[in-house]
Amino acid sequence: MLRLLKSAIWILAAYKWGDWRNYKKYYPTILFMISGDLVYQFLTYDYPLWELSDPLLNATLTTLLMVFINWPASV
């Protein structure tokens, strides 16, 4: 539940302070961060660095939530 709340806060912050007119300038960085994190998650699937425990989401859904919402919003 907390991860969903954090993602909602990221979305609201990106909506308010995001540079939406120049999104094409940041697009390669967003793709690099997403692809890098997905490759990392794929290579270390059996040996995670930390446990992601959430009663509503399993580790895979939590990772996908972070990859597709938090990373692009942070860029």
C-alpha cells in the first residue's frame, strides 16, 4: 500500500513540476533508466539485493511499478 501511495505522489509531483514541453529532451534518459533497471532485475532475479515486501504487490509488480512510474517521473 505504501508503494502505491509513493507512486501516486511521484505522479502528482511530475504533473506539477515536470517540464512537459521539453519531454523529448529527457526521453533517452528515461529509456536508459528503464532498460537498465529491467536488465538488472532480469539478471539478478534469483539473487535479489533486498526483499521487497508489500501485502498488496509481489516483488515483480513492485519493481514494475517503480520502473514505469517512479523512474520516468524522477527524470
